[in-house]
Amino acid sequence: MPSFFKKKSQKGKKTAEKQKKPAVSSPLSEVLEENLAVITSKTGNSTDIIIRRLKHSPRFKTESAIVYLKGLTDTQTVQEILIESLMKSDPVEQEPSSMQEMVEGYLPLGIMESLKDWETLFQALMSGHTIIFVDGFSEAMSTSTEGGEQRSIEEPSTQRAIRGSREGFTESIETNISMVRRIIQNPTLWTETMTIGRVTKTKVTIMYIKGIARDDIIEELRNRLKKIDIDSVLESGYIEQYIEDQSLTVFPTLYHSERPDVVAGNLLEGRFALFVNGSPFVLLGPVVFIQFFQSIEDYTERFYISTALRLLRVLIFFISLIGPATYIAATTFHQEMIPTQLLVAIAAQRESVPFPSFVEAIIMEVTFEILREAGIRMPKAIGSAISIVGALVIGQAAVQAGVVSAAMVIIVAITAIASFATPSFGIAISTRLLRFLFMISAATFGFYGMILGFIILVVHLCGLRSFGVPYMSPLAPFVPADINDTVIRGPLWADRKRPSFMSGQNQLRQGEETGRPEPDKSRQMVTKNEGDAQ
Amino acid sequence: MKRHVAVFFIMVLSLSFLAGCWSKKELNDLAIVSAVALDLDKQGRFIGTFQFVNPGNVTGGFQGGGGGQGNAVSVYSAKGDNMDEISRRMSTKVSRNLYYAHANLLVISEELAKKKGILPILDAFDRDPTFRNTATVVISHQAKAADLVKTLTAIDKIPANKMIKMLRFSERVYGGTMNVMIMDVVRDLTDDGKQPVISGLNLKGSAETGKTLQNIMQTTPESAPQIGGLALFKDGKLTGWLNGSKARGAVWTLNKIKKTEININKKGKKAAIVLEVIRQNTKISATTIDGTAHLMVKVETEGNIGETKVPINLKDPMVIKRLEYGFEGAIEKEIKSAITVAQKKKTDIFGFGDAVHRSQPETWKRISKNWDEDYFAKANVKIKVDVFVRRTGLRSNSFLSDVK
């Protein structure tokens, strides 16, 4: 599929190649003191780098030393296993030819690696390995002793579910990967790890299910990741902004989740997951627009309820998008559309308001945005002050003072609640921005302007793509087979196939035999057990 | 190339700002017209009287909104030779843009309807984009149209609303009136086989007290608009009135009765047995044979026994049957009286002409010009009523049968 992906401009590529010169890494010295001196000088004599000299280790004929980072290593492992076994071991009978031979099979530790140049050595040291130097060898051994303090697994704070797993991702990439592995216990769950970030050297792991995910999409992801050459990756959002298809849009073209079950479900639909060390948010792609209206509970509840909730969320999306705009358009352009009684009621409130409806709406919306921003950033202890100020000052006093009308407060409140009810934060913040654009178009042209805005929005949405997958699929282009999981959520047994744009060769979700659950015709309703009654 | 695209977009965007807020009207800049009344002055010019809503005074008790102290409406008048002139002259008295989209009532004075007819005024309302052609039309009966819209009303604070709701409610449960919209009148006027009929409103009490707040501070408002009969039109001019049971007879014939009551005398007592009509269907047909028109009205009615003043055995089907015959006679009498009046006034408000048009299209072409005078006025009328008593309410026999 040659035209599947948009060809990127060639300009960026050349500069990227120029910068990516292979760093010439100097080899290690044979003299222990020289090596240790390099470490102290390169790390600026940092206090958390521990150099422990083992002068009289019986294991090594010559002097040796271990180097590790305090805090990143598991102190217990280093002290009780590593140092102890080095000091208390029997002397060697014959001269070992290499360090590997000398240490392997001797230290009761997992991963062991021989290091010969400084670059890899520092990388190992900084990620929590313990490095063993021995005088007379121009190499060092690294043993995996990663540990230190970490946040334990907690309930996810962003995507809550009433019925569903209570696990949420943590900041540790290994823990996160293991949590998904625990759900999908299959060897076809493949991972690839790379390091991104010149300074931060952050571990980034691609995860996908071989056979279910499309190979060309995974290849494209790899290419996009390889092109990233930045200083730091502090959160998965950094990666997201470098690999998205279209940056000139308010809509997210990658999904992020804090829930292992959501990640597993998406992997099973043929998507890839991108884990970034230090971030509890795992990126998922390719995404479609309708995915932002899904919630994990949709699949655990029966489909009547799920479908009703999906439709409610679509309604919520529209309310939070065009709620204030509709009010502005109706009260300033299309008064004939409002029932007489309501019009009179709104007009009565507007009598004392000095501003046009549009200005009134902007005042209230901006005030609300300020309140919301304050609510997020404020320390929890003074959080209640915000609600008092918000409810009293904005809600009541503003109306009583005649600055805004009560109807406007209702509209802003409904819009605010609607934007909180959107299941995905990514889509909620994009509607927040678009809401203001719609308000402007409604204030200039009324409903006509809103319809124009809507047409532009729909055209824009249909032009978006995520890793080549049309953003509005399966609605546009229309894929009848995939419609089962869009604005409606059909019964699970009718959901035979994976989304056709994303899945590779393995398209079927369920066997031919599986279908609508139906008891055998011969089975009668169970009659009352007379024996129990006695 | 990119620059060209950018410049193009900037130009397109600027266009939207050039338009400004085209046709934007803030609610506080609108004078919401709730009713329009039309009278005739001595020189034969039109007097337009507009009822404007005072929003702050309608929604009483709202904080910061003024608090329902004054009148719910204000009324202003202007003179002119046509509707547009009246509307523009109104600007010398009113501070805000006139907004007609919520004017749901058009009151035409009896005098105007008689002398000038409704033909010269309706076009303005039919043509104006904001004025709804679903607005109700009424004729002021024995009162000035202006006085009707000036009268303050209780319960429904906006008098126009009160009058419209009254017409609709009465049409639904009593049947002696009809809620006629501008578009109905226009349709009847352009139809050569049917003449328009419009509900009338009286003003009870004096016009002067109706204007003051004292009027609605009493439990029984001294002045209040009140439904009064149906106005018959011929060639766009008012020719006469149908009142009381005659008006209801006309509504029966027009198949507009939804619910009503019919009573008959029994055992020497007046209005002793009452039938609550719950549904009915009336069909009219007409033919001309040898220059004489034969009109046929067929009514099928269903109802419940609503009330009995005399002991009567309602368990007996034969008794019910006899009651049904009685009700049929009562309905027939009402219809007959309505048609007789219309025949006297030589105006076919029932659409018998249309029925001839349907049954004898060729003949109709010939006779349509003088249908009202030569045919309808002299026509034979046949009325067939079929009443069916469906239920007798909660009781079968009244307790009156057991009174010792």
C-alpha cells in the first residue's frame, strides 16, 4: 500500500541525519584508578554515585570496585547479595581470561552484561545497574540491581469505571508492561524497546499483537519514533506530539489511557500501545473519532444500556460544543424559534443586563474556564474555597447584580457539566476551544453561521487521519461491518470482526459457532424443586 | 503558492467581519408584539393598536427583573392608510424594534369587517416574514378591537395569550367557537366553494376599567374579553353572526367539534339527560339536480351519559336506544338552525360548494359564480345524525332510582 501514508516532506529528514552523528565512544582503561577517575569527573563527583572499593576480595587477585547509584538501585540486593558474595567467596584457582568468565555463574543475580565502552557503561549506570570494575581488565560488568522507591499500583484517577478492573498504570515502564502481559497471556504479544531523548535517555516500548496488528502501521510507527531526536521525554505527551499525523488540529489523533484493560482491549483490536517510562499514560493508536466516546463499561454492561449511554455521550458532546452558541443564536437572531412564554421569561432577565448576549456568554464561559483551571492547580486544602467563590459569586451574585442573566448561568452550567461528562479528557479540551469558535460564528451569523462552522468541522474531521486510518471511520468512509461499535454498541456476539482499518490478517474475533446465546429448544423452564420445599 | 492561499483565506475571513452582526437583534432591543387590533376611524383610515409585552412584569417575583409591579402589557395606537404605514408610524411612540414573530392574535373590529372587509388588510399579514400566518384571527363583537387588547386579564397575564388559550380551550371542550388562523381565512377567501367564518369576542364590562390594574385585582374582573359567536363572511365582508347553539351547529357541520355536551328533556324536566360527546365525525356532500342543490350532512357521534336528572333505567339497551334517538334529534336541530341562518345570509360557510365541485366538476364550472345566491340559499338540506352511547360513566343507574 504505497499511498497509505502521507509522504512527509524531505526537508526535515536531511537535517535530522546531519545531527545524528554516531558518538565516538572511548574504550575503558585497564587501570582501575583511571576508570574510577573518569566516572567521578564525568558525573561531577555527584554525591549519589557510590564507589565501593573492594581491596581484599578473595575472588579477584587485584583490586576491584563496584559503582552504583544510590536511590535507583535496590540497596538490599547490592549490599546483601553482591558485596557479600564478592567478599566471602573462595579464591580462584586459575587465572581467568576475561571478566565474564570470572563473574558469571558466581554472582546470584539476573542480567549480567560485559561493558567495553563508556557510553553503554554510563547508560547502564544511570538506569540503576551496578557496575563491577576489576583492575587489569579493560572491561566492566553490569548487573541488574534496579530498584528504589516507586508508586504502587493504584486505582486510575482519570478513567474511572464502576464495573471493571481497579488497576491503573504506574510510572514504571516494567510494571506497566507486566500489567498488560498479565491480561493477554500470549506469546504473540510482542514488545520493542528503544531509548529516546538525548539527555533523559527515556525508555519507550512499542507493544502490539503480532498477526492482529497491521505490520505496515507498526513499521510506520517505528519510522516515526526513529526520527525523534529531542533532549527530553518527560511524559508520553512528548512522544504523542512528535508522531501524530496532523498537528494543525484541536482533535487528538492518539488515544491515551491509564487503564491496562483499555490497553489490552485496544491491542486486541489491532492497535499498538506505546509505553513511555515515567508516564502512567500509555499511548494508543491508530484511533478513530468515535473511540473517544467509548468507555470500558460499554463492554461490560449489556448492549441496550451501553447503546443508550453512547447516544447520551454523543448528545453530551453536542451540548458542550454548541450549547452557548445555540443560546446566542436563538436569542439574538431567531427569537421566533423560542416559545412565547420562554421568550418573555428570558427577555425579562435580559432587561437589566447591560451586555449583548454574546459578551454575556463570553464573560460567563471565561469565568468558568478560570474557575476550572484554578480548581485543578490549587492545593487540595483550599479547594473548597473555589467552590464557595464559584457558586456564590458567579452563580448568585452575578445574577443579582444584573451583570448576567440567570438563563445564561443555566446554559453555562449545563455546558460545564456536559464537558465534565465527556469520557475522554482529550476530546473534552478540544470541544472547550471549539465552543468559543462556535459562539463567535453564532454571534455573527446566527444558526447560519453555526451550520457553516459545522460544515467546516465535519470536513476537517473527515480529512484527519491517525497513522493513515481515516479519523471518522467507520462512519466516513462507511464500513457497515464495523458500525456495531460506534454511536451504538451492538451485542458482543454480533461483533464478529475486528475493525477492518486496523486489524491485520487475523480479522475474526470469535469462532463460527459462537453466536447469539440461545438455550436448546427442548429445554423447559426449570420447575420448582419440591424436595427443597420440605 | 502558499502565500496566495494564505492571502485568499485572510480575504475570505475578512468578509465575515465585514458582514458584522447582520440582522442581529438583542432581546432588550425588541418590543415583543403580542396582539394587533385594527379599527376604523371616522375618516375611514385604519387605526392599528399594538399590544406590547412588558417582560419584566410578566414573570413576577424574579429577582433583579423589576418584580411584576406594573402592567404586563403596554398598548399603543397609530393611524395609517395601510398596515406598513401604521407599523412605521408606531416608531414615533415606541422605543424598540417591533417584533411580530410572537404576535399570535389579530383582532379586527366588527365595523371594519363590515365596511371595508378583510380583503384589504390580510395581505400585509400574509406577506410579512415575521408575522406568523398561524396567528389567530378574531372579530370584536359589539366592541372596539382596540378595547379588547387594552383590557388587562387575570391568570394569563398577557391578554393576547388569554384570548388565544380561551378560544382553544373552548373549541376543545365546548365547541361553540373555532380557533381560526390567518392562513385558514386566506384559504377560504381564495376558495370559491366556501366562505370564511371567524370567531367573535365580546368585551364584558366597560372599556375604561379594563385598562387599569384595578380590573385584575378583583376576584371578578369587571371587564374581560369573552367569546361571542361566529362571524359569517361573504365576499370578504361581515354579513352576520351565529350565536349560542346556532354557532355550535355550524361547528358541527364544519366537522370541528371535538368534545361537547348535548341534552334532551325527559319526563317533563328540561335538559334532564346529558350526553358528553367524546368523538364525532361529520361528512357533508352536495349535488345539483335540475338547478336545485341537495345538501347532505351526515354526523356520527359517540358519547357517554354525563348526567341524569330523572330516574331512568340505563341498564336497558332499549332505553339507551331511545335516548340515542333523542340526542340525534337535538343535534339535527342545531345543525338545521345554523344552515338556515347561513342560507338566509346567502353565504356558504360550510363548503357545500366544494362538495359540488368534487361530485360534479363540470356543473360546478357553470354554477360557481352564483352558487351562494341561486343554489345554496334555496337548497334542500338533509341531515342524518347517528348517535351511539358508549358508556354511562361510573354508574349505570343513578341513585335517583333508589331515592325513597
